[in-house]
Amino acid sequence: MSKIIKYNQREDGLYDVVITGIEVPEQAIDLLNIGQPVDVDCSVIDPNSITGKQRRLIFALCNDIEVHTGQPRDYMRQMFQDYVKFLYGYEQRISLADCTRTIAKQIINVMFEWIFTNGIPLNYKTSEMMKEDKNYLYWATITRHCVICGKSNSDLAHLETVGRGMNRNKIDHYDKHVLALCRKHHTTQHQMGIDSFNKYYQLQNSWIKVDERLNKMLKGVKNEFESNN
């Protein structure tokens, strides 16, 4: 993505800027080489507006929902947008063309909850977009879907080891970090060692700190999502 790295304000209120990462046609290079200025069409992206990645993720999630349920992607997308409008009390109808990053994040979080509670399988490419998204990782974990392959009824794997001989149903796990891993990937974690496993699957910053809900799950208490499996 092109970026402004330096600027200087002029007396007329406009700015002279240095922009990096743009494509320049050869004809324009020829003009620049002889000292001729080249006209450009330049606009600054609002740093508070929805990002391209957020927009692509919303559409990818809707595509996966359509594949599994048959519900049209545009219908589902609008349903989530309308739900967020109602949930947060927004007065204007939400549009992905110009909503804020905050609203886009709220839409994505609502979609994560709905997708995992309804057991919607995600395309591998969709999952790849979210390996560092803590809300995705959290919902995958509490609904016990492997964060690598999406398999249901997965284990709650610890980042930090639990002492030998300790009864996991009786200790608190609040100082631990966990992720949902299917039996295959959980076994791979132990075989490879945690550092190699994290590096191979790019999970170094992905582990979820145990909260009250996860602590209960680790102590053997089923939550509302597990009871439906």
C-alpha cells in the first residue's frame, strides 16, 4: 500500500508530501527525467474508516456461510449489519463502503459468535486471514474448534505446562494461555515442542489468556456451546 512518509504545509493550506510505494508508468518517468511535473490523482484513506482487510474478511465469512447453509451471502451480510446497528444503537444504516473500523470490528465479532455457535465450517483461506485475530481465536477456542483445521470437539491445549500429578479439575488456570487444537494437532504440539510448533503454524502471538469461562471449561464444566456438540 502507498504511504505518505513526509509532509510540508504550504501557505495556501495544502500539503506537499513524499509518497512511497506507487507504480509510475515509463512515460511519466521520461517526463520527470526532463524536469516536467506529472499530474496524479491522490486521495488519503481515512485512518478511522473500514480497512480493505476487514471488508474482505466480512465477504469471505459470508461466502462460507452461503456454502454451508445456502443462505445468500448478501442477505447474511445485511443481517449482521442490521443486527450491529440495533445492538449498538446506531441511527444510520451501516454500509461497508464508509463505516468505521470500530463498526467493522463489531460486525466481524458478531459474525464469529454466530459462525462458531452454529458450527459453520470455514474455508482454509478464510482461517488464514484470522490467525492473529484474538476474537476469532477466542470463539474458536470456547466452542472447541481447532484453530488450525477447524475440527470440532477439539482439546483445550495449554501453552504453559501444567505440573505433573496435578488434578486439572481442581486447580485454577488463570495464569495460563490456551488454544483449541484437535487431537492430531495437539499431539503434534507435544511432539514438536511449543516453540517449533508456534513458529511452524505462526501462532506465536495467538494463545488466549484464560478467563472465567475458559477456567471453568478447563476444570471440566461444560459451557452452553459444548453442550450442543
